Amino acid sequence: MNLLLLTEGDRTSSMEFTVSGRRAEHIRGVLRAQPGDLFRAGMLGGKLGTARLLSLDRNTAVLECSVFDREPPPKISLVPVISLPRPQSFKKVLHFIASSGIPKAFFIGSARVEKSYWKSGAMKPDAVLDEVRLGLEQGMDTIPPVLEFQPSFRAFLKQMETLDFPRKIIGHPAENAPECPHAVREEICLAIGPEGGYADAEVEAFRALGFECVTLGPYILRVEFALSVLCGRLCP
């Protein structure tokens, strides 16, 4: 936890906050903090500040943070469109999105996405929020990404027709596809398929919307690794 992420629900007075559970345990067991110690803190959805530990017991930590006056880091200019992966990969993808400054992401259905994935425990709103918060704490950010879920591939294509991105890229090992470009200085919409890849008809549907196929080489990566590698190459 690189940032103590606070919410209005933690506030007990104008400048005091009380946290429990995982955050209090981290302060006590990992940071081994003592009253008077200072921490990097941030208000969920707001700005960054500094918190001072007032007291700590077995279950709770009481902190003082008088002002949140620093802006969180800027978001990157990339919006991924990801075919919903298996639950464990989904959690890793969420963590990466929240920790790397991605402002928005779409999770969609496609031919090779198991329908059962949409009903997994990882998709429950509280589970999604917990993973996003962990990612924000890792990346020292306070602004959660906007997440949209669309199980219907056709419905997503219709939605995509109304969105305008200067550059649209699909990571897909199509024949004669060029290598993924480096340091693209314009906003990108990046489509990433399931580990089995998009079906041919789906690739053609993306191409009809202006997406260009690029490749990372002959190796097939898990979704969470493909996203991190593509972001690293595409973002300046």
C-alpha cells in the first residue's frame, strides 16, 4: 500500500479519520507505525495529502489529515476494450488499470468468452471496487477508472460507432500485421481479445470501425500481460 486511501465514510470529524480492517492491519503489521508517524494519504475521488497517526489499537487506526491539496497523477491517453477474461485474470487486469492511470475501460463479450465469467464473484460490484482501490493504492492515485461492461459484442459495436478516437488498435496476430508502434502521441482505443483470440468475424467488425491490427510477435500472452506490454509500448 503506497497510499492510504480514505473515504468520506472514514471521516469522524473535520480533520480526523478512523480506518479498520485491511488498512489498519497494514499500518500496524507492515508499516509498524507509531503515533505521530506520517503517511501519504488521498481522498477517494479527490486530492492527495498527508495523514498523521493519532492512535492505533488492535482493530482501528485514527488519523489526522487537515488538508488534501495535491493533485493526483495525470491519466494516460489510452482506453482499452477487453474481452472479459477468466475471473483471476480479470482481477489482475482491474488492478493494472487502476494502478497505471488508465481513465476508462470497456469489458465486453465475444465468441470465446465463457458466459459463466459474467456471473463470477469477481464481477460483483463490491469485489470490483475492492480491486480498484487496491490498484489506486499501488499507483498512488485517487481517481477510479470508469468501467463499462457490455456482454453483447453487437451492442458494443453499435456503441463504438458513437465514440471518436484518433487512433484505434487491436492487438491481434493477423497475417502480415505490423509490429505494435511505440510512443503514440494521440488518444488510443486498444482492443484486446481473449487468450484464444477474437474470431475472424469479430476482427473484421473491428476493422470496419477503423481499428488496425498490430502484433507483439508469435507468442500468446495472458490478457493481463498483453495489456501491460501494449500500454508500455503505446504510451509515451
